[in-house]
Amino acid sequence: MMTINDIISDIPITLIMLVWVVFVIMYLAKWTYNYAVAHGRTPHSATYFGRKVIHFFAGGLVAILLPYYFKEPVLPFIMALALATFCYIPHKTGKLMFWFQDPDNIYEVDFAIAWGLIIFITWFIDRTFWLGIIPVLFMAWGDGITGIVRNLRYGRRVKGWEGSVAMLIVNTLIGLKFGAAGLIAAVASTMVERWEGMDDNITVPVISLLILVIAKTFAPNLTIGLW
């Protein structure tokens, strides 16, 4: 059971993680953007490199550290909503953080909200955090690698098969945490990522989470992890 003491004890690590995420957004992603432009990438292409750096080193890294440093999901949820607001305001004011924000969509806002909601809700089912972490990693690292591969190949946001293969490999390795159910979720998340006109920051984690929850509820033997 979550207690006030648990929340209070998580304040220092939450502040550390928040500082780290802001560093990734404001400096590491911007450095990546500038490096890509300096080496011949278009600004649009460089923007997506900056965005995927945030996927890997903010969303993904913080998620996988949750079981080791956090006792409860409230502060991670609040942190995610704060970051969603931080990313949404530039879209409203027109002062975009150009090194990772696209004026045509607010997918990074959806990413933060989906991250926070999934981590928060699933903790009440599986207090190890892992039930929420795996779908979030599919979104952060799986979708992250597909974006990098396709950007390197095409120089723009496109649903190329090379990126899907890379995503399937990464998500398979991640999904092994939940055994056969995790592998099914890995394949499903890779398939739904290819849907045009849908925000994969929502479809990827939601579909994979539904598969894991159904398996955990009706066929728990399928969720026995391999790592």
C-alpha cells in the first residue's frame, strides 16, 4: 500500500530525474539537432533525431529506473504531466523548441501523458512497475529506434520497413520480460506503429498493455519472464 511517507521519500529522486529530463530536452537533444544539421541533415530530419534522443534518454531511461528507485507512482505521474505541460506551452505560444518539436503535431505531449498514465494506473495492478514499464519501453525505445533507422534511411518521417524490423528486434528483447505474452505484445506494437494517421505514442503502449493485462489476468503462465 502506498503511503505519504513513500511519496515524501521519493521527492529527492524525482527532483533528480526531473533535472535529468530537462537536461536531455534542453541540451542533449539540442546538441544532437545541431550536430545533425552540421553534418548535412535538413532541419526537419534533425528535429526527429532530437526527438528520439528524448525517447531514449528521458522517457526510456527514467522508466527502466523506476523499480529500483521509486516506491510509488504519484510523483512520476506528476512529473510526466509537468513535462507534458512544458512541451505543450510552446505550441500554444508559437515559440517551439525547434530542435525536437514539429509544428504539425504535438506527439511529444501525447508521449508524456501516455507515459504518466500508464505508469500510474498499472502500479495498482503490478506494484513492481514492470507491467507499465514494458509498454512504455516499446514506445520509448522501440518506436525510438524505428524513427532513427528511418530517418537515417529516408531523411524524413516515413513508415519504412527497415525501421519496423529494428523496432521488432528491440521490442522482442524488451518483451521477453513477460515471456510469451511479451513477445505477442512486441509483434502487435510493431504492427500498430505502422498505422498511418494514428499517433503511435498512444497506440503502441495502449495495445501492448492490453495484451499484457489480458495475459496476466487469464493466462499468467504466458507472462513468465525470460529476464
